[in-house]
Amino acid sequence: MRYIIFFILVLCPSLSFASNTWYVRTDGGTSSQCTGLADAAYPGSGTGQACAVSHPYWLATVDGLGGGTWSISGGDTVIIASGSYMMGYGAPNTGSCNSAWAYACVLPPIPSGTDSTHPTRILGKNYDTKSTPPPELWATQRAAQVINLAGSNNTLVQYLEITDHSGCIKAGIDASACNRAAYPFGDHGDYGLAWTDSTGTTIKDLNIHGMETGGIHAGRLTNPTVDGCIFHANGNVGWDGDVGHGAIGSGTDSSNSGTITISNSHFTYNGCGETYPGKAVYGCFGQEEGNAYSDGIGTYLTGGNWVITNSEFSHNTQDGLDMLYLAGDQGGTLSVINCRMEGNAGNGIKSSAPTVVENTIVIGNCDYFNGNPLSNTTSSLYNAGGDNCRAQGTAVLFHFTVAGSKNTMINSTVYSAGSGAVMVKGDDTTCTGGETYTGRNNIFLGDYFRLSGYRNSNFYYNGGGDGNGSGACGDTGTHPIIRDEKDGLVYNFSNSECPNTNNLLCVDPLLNIEDKMTLSSTTILSYTYGDVWDVALKSSSSAIGQNSIAVGATVIGSTIAPLTDITSAARSNITWGALMHGSDGAVLGTSGSGSTGGAIPPTTSANKSGRYQSSQQVILTCTAGDAACYSTLYCLGAGCTPSLTYSAPFYMLRNIPRQTACFASSDTSSNQEATKCISLLKQKRR
């Protein structure tokens, strides 16, 4: 008999991976009333009914100490329907929690999947079509996190909105500071996601915004994937990669390994608060007032090959992408491809490992928060203090920490109103003479470094070993970093810095944003030019059709001149910078006008359609996607374009044999729903 069983398991391995699908919906019941294994409402009476539970906490026993046990098993799926779910002390099934340590009244870590092909999945309903809004999981009473992925391997968390219901900020200034001293703390929580000691886990289509402290607290990850996520207006940081300072490999460190894949994601306005319920950015502040990180991504010592594509790091109150602790000596590397950095108070990109920057827009307006109404008016950000243009506000910083390492930037567009567009530096003990910065097909536009009070930005600067040009790595040192920059536009930098060698042309690139700008103005603050700069090329730009390294040709090592631009438009000719002429110069940009940066539009539903014998009153209802509904337009007639503002129900008349109404909604992020139509048919009386 045992041979027969073995034979069945070998030929039918799926039989050994039986799994359940669990359902959560607001009209469900308790774990005693409902099995949780059916997508149905609680009928109102009875126990053990085939219906959904009403809250995620009914699928676990919460011990009130940060742990507990799940009813689900590894490899199971949990589907959470649209609705609002309070997460923390006072939520359903939290009787074991204590108000004295309410922050520990959280779900236990999600069970690991059985293997990479049978992950445990926590999904918002309609995660694949996004036809309904994601469920909102909101933290209360200082909850340490909403979702816990500590030790969770082979797990997928997808299509959730994670937030809290308070506008306060951890360590915020004045009235914006959260109550962390005594219960009741209020409707706020620390992090959206805690994620440590995890292999092969994916988070996808998460909108984590307005958290008291940060979007994610993550470290010691192996081969994680982040896709289509938003980290917006979290009080201290978007991605906090500091989970321990032990030696790498000790289990108390922060180091990641394998390939860290981040794509189609936005890290914006972190270091700022978000009002509730209005979701408006406010109270931005920096390190001088106690905001420890406030980067889009910031880590402690880490390894891993970080591959970041089609993502945005903008308007964070320190750096956009801070990989200064990415350890090249641990084999770490960084690739930044088809990305946008804009309006960060520090550096746009900085890295200490071999790095490739390709098809990327870096707008180094590091004084964005200076005088900006989004900033706390008592902060150094608002008042031109040291938090503006931190680390001199250099747009791109390459720190050479590995002997012989290479850093490359190709087909990128860089604006700088900080100390410099590109800075290189290196540790004297690792500079051997083979360290090289290579640049090809780039556009560099300089502006007045307003916080210096006396000069324009530098184009390129070798900071040597101490940041001031000294040491073996400096230009006058024994082993200076090699500069290999060719083929590009360089304009309006300090002391008329203009190479005019190696096909580096000193010509205005003619970007669309220049129509709104006064270059080299000593008084105009950059935020007045807008939140999302249009850096598309004018048709007369000298960046178009240049004679330089060809599309697809090798630049250095395995790096080639890209075949497409940042928008994925084919490069039909040799055009310098991140954008072909005609491509969207605001690509990937996120506004600070109260948006959560979402790309999921609202959805509109009608209460009527079909056949009727009498005139019918039509009611339209807008359901928010990633941002609040703003306007609904409608029209009457087949094939019409919605143009009438919907403010009250309207009638479709019975004396018209077939009448059509079309409608669509937009939200506060300018996301637009596709037009949909309904028809009412006149039904003949029998």
C-alpha cells in the first residue's frame, strides 16, 4: 500500500498541497458564526454557517503580545472584500489584548507558503481586475504594524490600502505630534508593514500612506519583490531598512541578499504628515527637528543586488533613494532604470556600491520645501535651514568603496539647484586607480544653488576621501577616480563650467519646464514651478539626433545604450537624455495637492439598467480608488461624451424606446475612470 501512496504523490504532487480559500467581508460573522470558507454574508443566526468572517482578526488568535496563532495554514489564500477594517486594540477578537501595551495588539506573522509555487496569499478582492476598491486596513492605538511578515517565506500580499485614521506624525512638531505616552493613544499606528527574515515574498499593489512612522520596516530579506506599491506621506520614512546593527549574517543585522526587485512603485512625500480624512500633505519636517530618516528608501548596512525600475522617489524630506549603506564589499550592486527623482530635500540618488543609472530623470530642486506651505512653518525645511539641500543637495552621488569598481549613468536627464549635478568620492583605502565614473548621452541643466547664496550648481565634483577633494581618490591624489564623460548637453553651471570636449556640448537643452523658470534667479523658490516638472524636449532641442554612441551599442561591461526611453518609447534616433521628443516629460510624477499618489481610478455605479415600463430615477455613486472622488460627469444619448456635472439623480424617460446614459468619475489625483454606459429599454405592456 505504501508504494501505491508514493506513486500517487509522485504523479499527482498537487494532492499533497491541499489549501483553503478564506473570505473576509464586513457583513460576515464571527469565527463561531461562520466557517470563513464561503464568500457570503452571515445569514443572521446560527453557528458554523457557510459564510465569511467580518474581520481579519477572526482568522487568528491574537495574544496581545505581538504574536498568536492563525486559523489559516501555509499555502492558503485569504480574500478581503472592499470595506474598512480597524486593525489594533479594540478591533474584533482582541479580548486578550491590554491597553497598557496596545501597540502589541497586532496580527501574528503570516504563515509561510509551502513553497515558491504554493504561496500563502493575502489578497484584496478583485485584486486581478481592480473592479472594486481595495479593502482599507487602518491602524489604531499605536499598533506596531498592520501586516506582519516576520519570518514569512513564499508569501504574497496584494491589493490593500494600509493607513491610519489620524493626521499625526511620530516626533512631529507642535500639534502634529502623535500621543505615544498613554492610552488612549488615538487612531494611528507605526508602520504599514513589518518585514524581516523572509525569503521569496512579494508585495504588490499596496497603497501604504499616512502612517505615523513609516510605510515599511524591512531587513534581512532574500529575493523580495515589490511591485506597483505606493509609499506616500508616511511621517518619518517610506522604507526603513534599519532593523538591527549586528554584524552581517548575525541575525541581528539589517542586510538583505539575493535580488531585491522594486518596480512600478512610488515613494513620495515621506517625512510629511497626511491629514485625515482629507488626505492632504502637511507638516513636512526634517532631521534637525528629530525626523530620523525621512528618505524614500533608507537602509542600514546591506548587501544584495537592488534592481529598481519604473519607480518614483520624489518630495521626501531627506534623500529620495539613499543606498549609501549598500555594501559593495558584500557584493551589493544597484541598478536604477526608468525612474524619476524630484524635489527631495537631500540627494536624489546616492550609492556606495557599483551602480548603473539609466533612462532616469533626476530633478535636484533640493530647496523644494523651502517656504513651501506643505512644510511645518517652524521647521528648518521651511526656513531655509540645514535640512534643505542636505549633503549639499547633490543630485547624484557615487561613493566608490570597492577597488576597481565602476559607476555608470546613461541617457538620463539631470537638473541641479544643489551643490552639484554629479559628485564622486571614494575611501582612500579602496582607491587603486581603476575606479571609473562613465557617463554617456546625458543632459545636465544647472541652476542657482540658492542655499549657497553665491553660485550656481557645479556640473561635476570629485570629493576625494573627505568630500572636500582631498585624499588618494581626489583629482590631485595618487589614485584619482577616473572620469569618462562623453556625448551630452551641459548648460548653466558654476563659473561657466562647460567642457566642450568629448562631444559635451554647452547648449541649452530646451526642456519644457524652462518656460516656467527663471534660470539663475537668486530669489525664486523651486516649489513655485510646480510639483511635477515637465522635462520633455522641445522640437528644437540639440539633444535630438546627435552623433554619438548608437542605440544598442555597448557602453561599458554589459551596459548598452538603451533601446527605449523612460516611457518605453522606441529610440528611433540618437537622442540624449531620458526622453525622446514627444514623450511625456511628467512621467511617473506625483503631486502633493492631497493625492495619495495612486494610479487606481474611482469607479462609478448606477442603480438602474435593463427593461422598465415607467420612467426611472437614476442615481450614480462614485467609489474611490486610491484617492478621494472629485467629480462625476454624465450625458444622455448613445455614444455621447460625459459633460454634465452630476449633483443629483436624473430621470430616463419611458416614452423613449431606448435611452442611454454614459458617465465617468475622476479623483483628487486626476485619475480618470473610463466612460461606461447603461441603457434602459421600454418594455411593452402585455
